[in-house]
Amino acid sequence: MYSLIVENFKCIIAAGGLGTRLQDFRGNKSTKILLDVKGTSMINRQISQLYGWGMRKFIVITNPEYLDMIKEVTLNNFDNLDIDFTVQEEPKGISHALYQARKFVNHDETIFFALGDNFFENNPFKNFDIKEFKDGACIFTTEVSNPEEFGVAEIDSDGNVISIVEKPTRPKSNAAVVGIYMFDSSVFKKIETLKPSARGEYEVTDLCNIYVNENKCLNLDVKGWWIDAGTPERIIDLEEKLS
């Protein structure tokens, strides 16, 4: 398996969502990130996936209610890893969640940001030297048949992102933005400039578009399957693909 240990990266996992669509699924009464996925909690499966991609330093963002449970589950399984924890006190969006990790990131570190319920068939860095990434942002996209249901990126022939539009009625491409990102350390200053969206959240699409407007947003294509495991049907699909 391809693996490159990336020492200058902090891997931040957004694991604060309760996952209301998964409440009572298989008796789940807590956060979705603790749900069993083929014998392993979702959060531990996520850390294992990211470890396989070369990540070694982790920050897990949780909600206050389940912080202690998530710490116990992860640290009991990964007592040899560098894992910090921080809390998103209120559900104010993905960029707001990322901002809670700022005190754990040094100015010379690059951020790899992953949504805790996104899983992939392949390592997205297989054909990319991650050590070359030092400035700007990078999104990851995959071709879908229903782009109007996703954030959609318009990309030029050099892999630079021209625009990102959330759930467009007339998509300019079929490139759906998946739940992994890379950011330079200026990301926290950029989050401070964001305004809440119509639904009252600090959106990751708005954050990425700041980099797009600076001509500093790259795209990498994701090959193989991708599952955003936020519903019972997608959990079952994920387990079938992991078999």
C-alpha cells in the first residue's frame, strides 16, 4: 500500500455532528461517530483510514456532550498516537468546527481537514506528492451523476478551481466536492472574516471560495468509491464495500 508519512501536517477530524438521521439505528443513542461500522467505531475507522494515508498528528473536534466518550474510545485504541481533542460548543457549521482547532496548529504546519463520516476506497495522495503542498488550499472532487445535490467545483485544465457553488440548480460541472480538504495556516484568519450563511452556519464552501478568489485553490480528483456515511443506507453500503 502507498503510504507517505507527512510530518508537517496536522490532521483535523470534524466529529461533532450528532447525526440525527442515525439516531436509533442499531440502537444508537449517542453521536454517529461512535456508531459501530463493521466491528469498529466510525471515529476509529476514520483515524485508521487517515493513518494509512500518512497522517500522524490528529485533532478531533467533538461536541461537548460526547467528548469524554470519544476520548475513551479513541485513546483506548490508539494510545501510541498524537491525538488532541477540542470542542465545538454550538453547531455553527464546518468552518466554525475547524476554527476550534486553531490553538493546536503551529504557524508552519499544513492542515488536512476531514469530515469524520467520509470514507474512500483509495488514498487520494497516490499520484500526488503531498510534501509539495505548502500554500493555499486544495479541495478533492469526484464525478457524480447528480451534482445539484452537492457542492460543485468548476476546474480549469491545470487543476485550478475557478468556482465552487453549493447545490447549484444549473451545475457547471459534475465535480462534487467531497469531505476532505487541505489548507495552509492562514485558514484561521480567513475563517474570522466569514459571515454566517442563510442557515446561520459558517460554511466550508465560503471558506474555500476565499482561496479561489486569491487564485490559490487546487483540485485533486478522487478515484474509486466515496461514501458520506450519514444515513443508515450509506452505513450499510460502506460495510458492503469494506467486506
